[in-house]
Amino acid sequence: MNRYGLIRGLWWPAFVVLVGVNALLANAHILGWGQSWPFYLILAGVLLLAQRAALAAEGYPGAPYAGANSAGPAQPAAAQNTSSAATAETALSPKRHEGFENDVNGGQS
């Protein structure tokens, strides 16, 4: 059985165990039923994250959050073309002009 199937099969047993622990704590007057709802949300979130991680680890192409490129696996940074990104000029990082390194006003008058 694959990891995804194993995690998917643990949903109901995990919630049954949580209900049993919650009943034990409620019977001991430690934690009431009305105060335990965050634990159910936390358990559901952890199980969903585990399922998505298992799908991504198996290389499932439709796995959510598998990478930035949904058409295939993400490329390593060394394989990406960085020549156009290094020379791109944006409003936040304007292109540096030669000869203004030592100018007090930064080349502006």
C-alpha cells in the first residue's frame, strides 16, 4: 500500500481515538466537549498536509502544491535561465550607471 492510501485509511481511526481521548478528559472534568473543537481542526489539518506531502513524494502530477510548475516537476535553480532575470530592470532595483559609485548625490543633481 502506498503512503497516500495509508494516510487516507487513518482518517476515521484517528478521529475515533480523538473522540475517545476527549470522552476520557470530559469524564475527568479536565476538558469539556465544547472546548475541544480546535483539536479536531488540528487533526484534520495535519492529516490533509500528510496526504498532500505523500502525493507530492510519489510524483503525482496533479498533486496540489507540488511545485510552481504544474506541468511537471520543478527545475533546480542551476538549470533555470538566469541571464534575463539578472539584467532585468525594475522600479524597485533600477539599473546602476557607471561612474556614480563615489558620487555623494548618487548621480542626481
